[in-house]
Amino acid sequence: MAGEFDAHERRIWAGRAQAYEGSFAPLCAGAVPELIAASGAGAGTELLDVGTGPGTAAAAGVRLGARVTAVDAEPSMVELAAARVPQAAVRHAVLPELPFADRSFDAVVGNFVLNHVEDPIAVLAELRRVTRPGGRLAATIWASAANGAMAVFGEALNAAGVERPVFPTVPVDFERTPDGFAGLLEKAGWAEAGGRELRWTYTVAAEDYWRGAVGGIASFGQVVAAQSPEGVAEIKRHYDRLTAERAGADGLLAVPAVAVLAVGRR
């Protein structure tokens, strides 16, 4: 039904800012340098960062001299981002509605946000509304294929024999490919839309990475959080085995990440 996916997203992210910051936020930060560069943000740019999370992209914009406004739908994220990036104007807003006048910003960025909204076309249209003519949007999503960033968690759940619940899915879906994501921007009215893959490697200690799972982050985190203490211990046992097999000589995991970056012009 309409609203089910968005309601699900609000539930699973409620109060998760600290758990996210200490686990998967550094992974997602790997896309930020190219995201900000693609937006054209620089000194004096009025930059909007939607779905700011802990404020990683907002901080990058501030470092370039942009005048940054950042929003997030989760109050704990707003509080965290405001503390981490005091130079930015951080406020609460739930997409697809933004509390800004038409043509308020020179550039808009959204790092891994469009996969967390029920109607991405409506969100992209709203982002276009608040962007000035000639301004640019840059957004990322996880790629639909070849992305092994979260594979170890799925393997641990499988090895533990955990049955996954059926979570709500996005009613307005699209291919997580450069062409698919760029096509979504075009449907929302963005011009000169294009997409490309981003690839990077995130190096992390296995125990730090595990914090996202026990902290209830993402769908697999929700699955882990729903288990009994014995069930969590069994998943962790398999996770420890799998990550030990993958660890480098330094004991750290080298996590491969593949995302899609799409850019459009107002």
C-alpha cells in the first residue's frame, strides 16, 4: 500500500545514528569525493545535502567553502550531523517534501538516499524544484550487481540457516545501473542526465563492521536484531569464520564497494 515502504524506513532507522556512524557510515563515505565534485560545488555555492546522515557530504561541502544546508528524515541523524558539522544549517525534513522555496540552491547532493524513498521520481522532482536554473544534482545508489560490500552478512545469515522476513519494497523501482539511474533523473525532468559506476575499497576491522548488524542497520541488521541471543551468537560464529577467511595480513577486511553516480542539470 502507499506509504508502507516509507513507514518501514522510518521504523528501521529510528534512533540508529550512532550505530550507523560507528559501522557503515565510513563505507558510504567512499563515494563522497566524487559525489561532491560531480555537483560542481565550490566556494560560495549554495549546496543542499539531502539525507545527510552523519553529515559526511555536508562536511565535504563546507571544506570547499560552500554554504551548506543539510536535511535528514531521522531526528537522531539531524542531531548528529548538526554536532559534527556546525558550519552547516542542518534541519529535519522528510522527502519528498522540502521546506525551501523554489530555486533556493545552486547544487544538490544525495549520498545513498534514493534507495530509501518510496517514490524516487517524486523526490527527484522536488530536488529539481529547489535547484536554480543551471544548477546540478549529483546522487548515488548502490549498484545492482557486482557490489560485494554487504555480501559477508548475507553469507553469515545463510550459514546460520536464518529465514528472512519479507520487507516492503519500493513501488517505483528502477535498475541500479548507470543508464537506469540516469533514466530516473530524466523522468523527473533533469536535463543532461548521465551515470557512471564508482568503485572503491573500504578497509575495516571485522568487529567494527559487525556493529552495524547488531545495531540493526539495514535489512540484514533488522534480521539480526530479531533473533534470540542464541541466534545472534550463531550468526556471529559464522561471521567470524567468514571474515577470518577474508582478512588480510593486517587482520583487516578489504571490502569492495560498487555504486552508481548519476548527475543532472536543472
